[in-house]
Amino acid sequence: MNATSVSPLRVGILGAANIARLFVAGVRPSPKVSVVAVAARDAGRAQRFADETGIGRVLPTYDALLSDPAIDAIYNPLPNSLHAEWSIRALDAGKHVLCEKPLATSGREARAMFETAKRNDRALAEAYPYRAQPQTLKLRELLRDNAIGRVQLVQAAFGFPLADAANIRMNPALAGGALMDAGCYPVSFVRMVAGARPSRVQAMAQWNDSGVDRTLVASIEFESGLIAQVSCTFATARHRHAFIAGDEGSIATTYYNDTSPVFPPLLEVKRGKGWDAQREILETASTNGFLAEAEAFAELVAKGPAHWSGATPDESIDIALTLEALAESARRNVAVEVGAGSA
């Protein structure tokens, strides 16, 4: 592993996606991470991206980026359908990989990606900036401390308006749709809280003319008896919130990628079973999620998994399996066992 407290992790970006602009801006002040190069399928687009974001080097192809010895790690914000292919290529080229969510379009792909990372002794992680937020870290601490007793119910939602038919999120060939774009956030949140793979899901959806899901809602069951409800949509006003109910209290929270005075990192904790339950509002530090995530990834590369605050390999595989099952359930309008039929 090749990142140290003295030398920043040198990152190259695959493609010139809009989310990559947020990543570059977020990590710019970091002493631990430096974005040093970018490559895109269109050289002109890559040069414009570099000029606008202050990246010093533009490489002519993705393969040139992967073979460059002056790059330690790859940030992969390509369309969902390309995550597995190019992350595997990067890992085989000896690069660590921070891959945008969703990591993969299936459990099979996710497993193949982590097998490649292990074979090459490289770090691979799925990018969920909210996981690096102090707000999320505090939530996990509360759950570990049994603040609301045994968790029985989780509800998580994420939605925003999207009407542009030309947006890649509307393209089924690129693994678009509300579930694969917004839905992986509530699914990942539920998996984090539950600490286990779901056993069964049932979903229903409304469909866009292109064939992708515009809105999806689902129930998710766990062997422990915990039940979760998730929703995702391109058809509503922007919202992103979650609710966790235990047998001794509840927690209501947001789970934003970035927190600030505009998007304050608040947790509403109620301790007790009755209407008179003690209510407490906890506010944590605000931070840029891309910065916090990138620095946590640098710590993962330098020091190992114990220093990574994001999704573990098991979590990411379970998220991929759950997304796969949810998509099947919505298409077939039946309950689906998670992992059934996935090797």
C-alpha cells in the first residue's frame, strides 16, 4: 500500500462526469489526496474538464490513465454499466479504486470486482460520501450503544425531480433508473443499520417511457425479523431522510452527502416507549462528504480496512444483490429472495 501521511494519494479520474467535478472540488484542500490526471473518451471534453477544475494532466485514453506509474488510484464515476469493467481493468493495472455507487449492476459483478482487488492486493471501495459524515458515524455509535434498543423498523427515502429524457439516468442500456441512481442510497443505509444481508424483498414501480423505473418503493425483510421500507424517485421534490425505530426508542435523521448550515447534520433521538419519550436533537460537525470520503479512502489504502468508514466488501456485495432482487421484484411484481440465482 502506497499512501503515507507525507505523500498524498495520487488519483486519476476516468471520464468527465458531472459528479467528478464535485469530487475534484471536494478534495482540493486535502493534504492526503491529490487529483493529478483525467482521461475521457473525448479528448476535447477531458481537456475542458481539466481546464475548468484545475487538473494538471490530461491523458489520451482510459488505458493510458491506468498504465501511468504516477497514478496510485482511480476514481471511477463512469455510467453504472461500466463500473465493473473499468474498475476491474484498473485493479489489474495495479491501481486502487474508489468506484461511484452503485458499485455493480449485479452481485456477480460485485464479487468479481472484489476477487480482482484481492488477487492484486489493491483496495476497492464503493463511494457513499454520507458514510464518511460525522452525522453517520454518530448514528452508528448510537446503534452500537443500543440507544434505542433492538432495531425493528427502518425507513429510508431519496428522491429528486428529473425530467430530461436525454439524461443518462434515463438510459436502460447504461443501467439507469431511480433504483440504480437514487435507490442505492436508501438500500445502503438499510444494510448499514441492519448489519446483515436482506432475505427477501418486494417492490413496485412506475416506469418511464424509456423503460427505466421513475419511482420505486419496496419492503425489505431480514432473517432477524427487522423490516425496512425504501423509496426512490425522479418524480418528486428533493428529499433524503430516514427513520429507525427500536423497541426502546427511535432516531429520525437525514443522510446527505454534504452537510452545512443549509443542510444541517441533525439526529432526532427519542429514548423511551411512550409519547413522553425523552427527545434530544444532536448536531454533528458539517463537512464536505467527498473530502471526508476521499481522505478515508486514502487511510484505507495506507493503513487497511480498519481505517475505512464506508461500505465493506460484504456490504457492497449485499447492496448489489439487493438492488438486483428489487429490480426483479418490480419487473415481475412478486417477492424475490435476495441472492437467489446469483453466483
